[in-house]
Amino acid sequence: MAKNTDVMEARLAIEEDFKKGYDLPVYVYKPWCKSCEICVAFCPKNVLEMGEDRKPVVARPEDCILCKQCEIRCPDLAIFVTREKKK
Amino acid sequence: MNKDIRLLQGNEACALGAIYAGCDFFGGYPITPSTEIAEEMALLLPKKGGKFIQMEDEIAGIGTILGAAAAGAKAMTATSGPGFSLMMELLGYGCMAEIPCVIVNVQRGGPSTGLPTKGAQADMMQARWGTHGDHPTIALCPSSVEESFKLTVKAFNLAEKFRMPVILLLDEFIGHMREKMEMPAAGELELYTHPQPTVSPAEYTHYGDGTSVGGPYASMGSGYRFNITGLTHDQHGFPTGRSDEIQWKMDRLKDKIEKHRPELVEVDQEFMDDAEIAVFSYGGAARSAQQAIREARAKGIKAGLVRPTTIWPFPDQALEEILRRVKTMIVAEISQGQLLGEIQRLNQTHTKVIPVQRYDGEMLTPNEVLNAIVEVTK
Amino acid sequence: MRMHPSYEMLRPGKKFPHVWCPGCGHGIVQGAIIRAVQKLGWSRDEMVMVSGIGCSSRMPVYVDFNSLHTAHGRAIAFATGVKLHNPKLHVIVITGDGDALAIGGNHFIHAARRNADLTVILMNNNIYGMTGGQYSPTTPIGKRASTAPYGTAERDFDPCALAKAAGAAFTARGVAYNALELEKLIETALTKKGFSLVEAISPCPTLYGRLNKEGNAVKMLQWQKANTINIKAAEKLPMDQVTGKIITGIFHDVETVPYTEIYDRIIKKAQGK
């Protein structure tokens, strides 16, 4: 079982990944993910799939339209899009 | 300056005492014989900008005052027997969440609907143990209209200081009795309001100041954000299952009372210096007991009165001392022995303990107590 | 890079993930509430989240508002006291179908009747989750629960109709699947004066879904997607196409003077002003 984290620890870990050059349109904060697969099932562009660790993987980042369907429907605030749609 | 002397009912005096203490919120449900308190508060509170609300039942009555108190109100509810029973769960919530408020129970005859218009003193153990779980209890018990006023003020002070519900255990006899009292002038009685925290919101912990008595605590909406729960919680108010944190919380609740008994317990004594027979009584029954010992003294009998105005925490220390020095203790109460049981628990010296009880809906009379005193001397 | 926008509203120091089961709709509703408050731009210091007991009622501890997790059924009674004492506070009640409609049913209808200025978010998962799947006042007749192994024999409440009949100023229903509509309904409810109710249909895959063979979280949300009709569309459809569907949207919306304002008038009257 993964260690539970508070929001400050989550932010620091995510920012650390951003600093290291994380550049995908969707970010999955795995410690909070409970593997319900809602994000994978409701992605309109089939960007996500479940990885071997039962956490979503951004398999087809080039197809992402930044619609945030995954972000608003994740019960655990564990997935979000990393950039705003260009207007 | 002219004295402000009024002819008041115990219930009216309670309401006026609450206003004097700075009560600004009342929530409750009508029930005999406490209703005059609600009626008086409905009249008086809006005049000073306070809020009165008649809720849909007694559970909502205590719930709404706990909410108001969490938001910073000095809040009160008043009820009797069946309503007090309904309030039991949230009485425990107030203890656990450490929310100050005053709960008035004008005792009537029970069990169940019992005797709505007749008095009793049989909720004493319910006041102590009515809600589930180990918890602290403070209950005050007036014997006169004036005490109804003054102990209501004290109840608010203790609630603020000890961060918990304080019970005013009135009874129908005092609640509906009219006698004259001199109204305390503004500033005459001490009023206590809990201090506000001075640390920054980031440093603030709602239960974390190390002391549960007299310490600062914040209200909701004051800029300090915190969680309140009835679940056993840590110093931040977050639920916990850790045994060290559970122990900390439970000790904190217990220590409130155990470490502060001397400042909580008050016992009034009359003719006790040389008394061989002590009459122990509280609330309405103590009025008859007082008359009885005075008549006994007139007959040359060395009788005295021991009358607590704090029934919880029970005046253990004072009682043990008195039990050691008197030959006989008469326990006068309007119940089948709730008070008697406490005396028996404390009676390590095998002092003779004689119960005088009445539970037929009528007031215990001075003669009944006097007869018991005289009987002892034979 | 963009950080998750809801994180700024989460309680500092509180460990996540939250207590709810994988795929529980309550987390989706929580997200919608956070976004609605962010849209309104209200200060966290002015927000009070009051809850009762049950799965839904665990929410307040996770959100960085003033929060009051009360006793089973009593959230609305506490919330009434908070609001009446300090009308400047925005008071949200988080409750569930059992909490609001069974043990707390009396407080629910009376708060609507007296038009207490509260926003009640009733997270309806049609079951008692916390205690292990017993039937609730909104379990549809015939559905299974741990205390209804042969299906329930009782009819269910419609919370929106109940609140309207009792005098609510605003009633609406949304589903977890349509989180954006839900967010909008909550935002509207928060700005309404008087008693407002948003019923959020929230799937319980762990208990209700399993006991009634409705599948996992994904299947339950897909069912919502296929069986939800907005009231505006439903009004144009024949009855047989609406029966058995979840109707969403705003059902009742009237301008009222809330209890707190009427009480302010009483204070002025008592003071002879």
C-alpha cells in the first residue's frame, strides 16, 4: 500500500516532476489514484490506458484535446491536464 | 441608588441570568415545566440583538445551539425530562467537540412522560451518565430563585472556561416557585469569556494549546479554519484511530474535571460546625431540609445542612470529611435514591446514613425531614 | 505547467487519498463543489461546511473550509445555528440519503419550511455505505441491500419533491457523470437566498452496484450517461420515454426572503426601530 500524502507533499512531488522536464498533457499523481479506471473509460480521445501497476498511463499524448474530462471526473483529484487549451 | 427587587419565578430568573451572562443565542423546543425559559428568551433576546429559534424537536434544539456556539455564540437551550433524554447524544457531542453551551433541565417526574407539571430530582444520574462513553460533566443545582439566576451566570462562565456543555439542573419546584430577589447590578457578578487565539492561523490548532481549561480557542468564521468532529480526534480536530492520540484526548476530557475540582465544587453549609446530624440535600428538596434543621436547632438538636450547588462533579472531598465527623447523615431527595447512592459510595467510615425520599410528585416537606432528624435522637 | 486547480482548496496536513472507495461518486461531487466555490471567488474563511454521519459526511475534513462534522442526521440543525448566529457565513450542508431523509428527515423538512439560508448538497447513493449496504429511504423498491436480501418492500423518497413541498426556495438534481452540470447547479444553489437543495446522484459501486449487479464504477457512470435526461428535454418527451430515467436540472427556483433576514426584521421590531 502506497504511503498517504498531504496536499503539500503532492504539490512538491508534482512540481519536482515538472522541473525534471515532465511534458505530457496529462499528469497522474499515483499516490492518490485508486485505479477506478473512470479517467480511462471517459477520455473522448482514448489518450489513457491502464498500466501494469493498475494506474493510468498517458499512452497517446498527441491525441489529447485538453478537455479535462479526466480531471473533473476523477473522484480522487489524482489526474489533471497540465496546460490550458489555446484559445 | 434604588435596589432592583423583583418577584420572579425560578425559570424567569434563569432566563434573566442568561441574558446577564451575555447569552446571545437560544434554541429549543417547548416542554413543561421549562417553557417559561424559552418564552422569556424569545422576548428578551431580539431586544439585545440576540437570536431565538424554536426548533422542530429537542435534538434540533441542542444541535442548533452547538452550531451557534461553534460560530462564537454564548448559547443556551432549556428542556425537561423527555426533552433531556432526546438531547443525550448531542450532549456527548458537545463534550467530545469541546463546545461551550448551557443546557437547562427543569426536572419533572419520570420515567417517560411521567409527571409534566410536577417536580422531581431523578435526572441527576442522567445528567452524569445519560450520554454514552466516558465524558466530563458539570451540573449546577439551584435551591432558590436568586440561585437560579446566579448559577445560570456561573454555568455560562464555566462553559466558556472549560469548553464544554454545562448543565443547570433545576427542578419544577424551584422553576415554578416565585420569590423575591435583588437583581445584581451590571458588573456585580463576574463574567468570563474565553480568550481568542493570538497565534497566526497557520500555527493554530483547535485543541492543541496543551490546556483544556481557560485556554484560547477560535470561532468559525474568525479567520482560523479548523475541523470539528464527534469522532475521537487529534489536536487539529482530525479523526484519529491512533491509541496515543485517543489516550491524549480522553485524558484531556477527564482532566478538565479531575484537576479542577476545587474551583468547580461549591457546597453550602449551615449549622455544621458542631453538627452531629447532617442533612444532605440539593435543589428544591434542600429548601425543606433547611427549614427542618432550623426547627431542629430550635428544639436543641445539633443538626446541620450540607447543600451542594455543584452536583457534578460530586463534592467527594467535602462529603468524606463531613461523613467522618458526624454521627448520622440524612439524605433528603425527591428520587428513589440517586443522591443516596453517591453518599453510600463515599461512606468509608460507616456513618449511619438515613434516606428520606419522596417520589409521588409532591414536594418533600420540612416535617418529613424533621421527623427523620427527631427519630435519630430517640 | 498547470497544477491541479483544486489543490489550493484541500486541507493542509490532511492525508489523502480520502476515505471513499475506488470509483465512489462522492469524490466527483466534492470536485464539483470545490470548483463552484472557486468560480464564485468566495473566501475560504467565509465558508462553513457542515455534515452529518455517513460516507458523504466525511467530506468536510478534506476541504480547507471551516468544517463541522456533526452527529447522524443533525447537520441541518447545527447549520441553522451557525447561519443564524453569523449570517455572513456561507453554510453548505453535506449529507447523504440516509442522513438527510431517514434520521434527519425532520430537520430537512423544517429547514425547508422555515427557509433557513443553507445550501444542502444531498449525495444520494441509494444506500447506507458506511455501515455496509443497508437500504435507505431512496433505495428504489425491489432493489437489493444487505438488509433487503430479497429486494426492498418500501417505496423511495424524491428528495427534490419533498423539499419543494416543504417550502424550499430552490431544488435541483445532478449526476456524478455530468460533473460540469452538477458544478453549475451547485454554483447556482450557493447564490440562492433561502433553503436550496442540490441532489447529487452518486454511484456506490462497492455496495449498491455489487448487490444489484450494476457493475463497477465505470459501468455505473455509463448507466447514468445513458439514462439521464435534463428536465428541459424531458418535458418534451412522451411519458414512456421518461419513466425510469434520472431527470436532472433545476426543478424549483423562487425568490424568497430567507429566515435570517426575517429574523433581522424581528430584532428591529423588538428594539422599536
